[in-house]
Amino acid sequence: MPLPQDMTSDLDPGFLDALQHQVALFARRAEQTRLGGVGQVRNSMDRAAYLLLNRLDREGPMGVKALAAGMGIDSSTVTRQVAPLVDTGLVKRTSHPEDGRAVVLQLSPRGQARLEEVRSSRRELMAQVTDGWTQEDRESFCSLLTRFNSALSTRAAGAQEPGTPAS
């Protein structure tokens, strides 16, 4: 979804450069730590695995197509990302309760335990990183980051629609 050429003219280019630099640094640092939590490498988890397990935990069993649609990614990508989760016993494939021919993905008890272990470690990391922040600062940061992610998601969804020019 292209932006009007004059959209950035009202904004300070120095600010936009600083913002994009901070986003790039955040992405690098998040990937470096995998936001793995505190202290133990075993508490880290691949970003894709975390997002898949988290969605299955929050929304329950679902098929690959529904999982892909909900995450805004391709079904073949979900299939590739789920395979090692099934192989390691974190996710199980089961028959759809209403249509036995269809397969749904479900968080296994092992997957649930592993997800909670990672979540707990990440909560501790977030507490340490925001130590000294007021509760208002934490809530404001979370709200703005949620808004930023939503805007990126909306933009990406618009760019994927047929007939929409790529930006």
C-alpha cells in the first residue's frame, strides 16, 4: 500500500530516521536474545515457534489454513514451521471433531508446559528490562507497540490484496 508522496513532508526526516533506526535496533536485539528470557538458553524459543504455540494456546485447535490466516502468513510456511513442533512433541495432529477427515493442530501437554516455561522466563526479562519504569510508562509503551504492530499488520495485509500495488 503506497503512501502519498507528501505524507512524510510534514514529519521531520531526522525523526523518521531515528525511529527507523530504533526499530531496526529493537529487531536485532530481540532476535539476538530471541527474547528468550532470563538466565538460561533453554528458555529461549524460536520466534515462529513461540507465535504458533501461543496462538494454539489462546485460540485452541485449528487447521493449518486457519492458523496461517490468523497469523497473516502462507499455509506452506505454517506447515514448514509446525513440522519440527510436531516432531518434538510440542504440537500434535488430531482429527477434526466434526470432520474426521480433516486434521487440526493442537498444543500438546508438553507444548503447554514448554510454552509456560518460556512465557515465565520472558515475563522476568520484561520486568528486568523495564525495571525503574512507572506502571504508566509500561502500559503506554505496550499500548504504543501494539498500535505500531497493528499498523504494520494492516499495511502488510493491504499490500497482499490482489490489485494493490507493491510499495
